[in-house]
Amino acid sequence: MSATPLTDIQEIIERSLFHRIRQELVDKSYLPDVSDTGTYPDNQTGWDQWESDIEAIVTAMGFAIEVFSTGSNEAKGIKKVPRIVIESGNFLPGALGGDPRRFFTDEGADFKAKVTPPQTVDFYVNFCLASNTTSQARILNAILALAVPRRGYIPWWNDATKTFFARSINYYDRTNEDEGIIEHVFAYEIPDAWDHEDIEAYASIAKINEITLNTNLQKYEDGSWGHDSDPLVIT
């Protein structure tokens, strides 16, 4: 059994990409702000308010743009346009190797000896922009360009002090002329991520809380050390 905890890097990548696009859509008034839980509680009242506000955006802007990520296939698969769908791929071996030397982390009560994983991984994701007019397609492209750089760093959704690198690597056209749907797919790579945490090398190492010294060597040698003298204590 491994003592190494499970990593949450895939969730961090997926949520970070979703939130970047969602926030850009909210900022450009194409989507209500679902993070406003006072307006949109997770119950029938909130759902009804959401649908009402979507219709208000359609009236004001001409159309609303929804974004879908790791939800149900039923929700993502419906070709209700315009919309942005994030299709998560998988991990493949990366280009960098980890440092095999042990290092120590302060766990409060003790230290743990750890080793960096031996190799990084590359994560792949598609951004599918579905629309039914050229003007909608242009706006979707502009939203993606603002939200996800073609080559740049993206902050973690739950910790803005941390980032991961993303870059555009390919483009596909999945337009369905019979259904009148324009679909542009942009493939991105998140290179050199870690797909598991640092490996614990061995059991925890106790901290030194106190060092007791007594400079009377004779009492140490004859076995009476510490019985009738006060030791020097260093903490």
C-alpha cells in the first residue's frame, strides 16, 4: 500500500480552464454569474431564475453562450448553440524528469522524507466552439482567446498564486452543414505536469525538541551524572 496521497491535478486543470472561460463570458454579459449563490441557489428557485436570466441575455445580446466541462454527456452533447464545450483528454509521458534525491518537508510534529516522481506528464484538452452563424463563431473565438492564452500561464482556480502552462497545438473543423452547425475545435496541451504527489521515501522523522548537556565529564564516567547537578538545556 502506498502512503502517497492521490493527486487532484486533473481536477485543478479542468476546473481552472472552465472558470477562466465562464468568468470571461460573465464579464462580457453572455452568461449569468452562477457563483452568485444568493441569486442562484441549488434548488428549483435558483434553476428557474437561471433560465429566466438566460432568456433576458438572449433578448439583450441576441444570444447567450453556455460553457460545459466535466458534466453529464447528455448535457454536453446537445447541440444547443452557441456554446463552448471542454473535452478533457488524458495524460501522456512528459519531457522532464524528477529529481531522485530525497528532500524533507516540515509536517508540524515531524519531518517526512520525500522523492519527486520520476517523470512529468502532458495533459490534453479540446475546446469545442459550436455556433450557427459566422458572427457567433467570431465571438466564441474571441472569448477563448481572452480566457485561455494560445501560449501562456493559467492560475489555479482555487489558488491564484499557482499556475500551469498551456499552449495551443492543433485545430479541427467539425462543422455539420446538414444541421447548420459550425464547430471549431482547438486542441491544447498542458505540458509537464505531475500526475501524482511526491513519493514518501520512508516513515516520518521525529523532530529534536531538546538537547541536554552536562559538562562534568568525571560524573558522566563514574555514573553519577545528572544526580546532583543541573544540566544545561538547549531548546
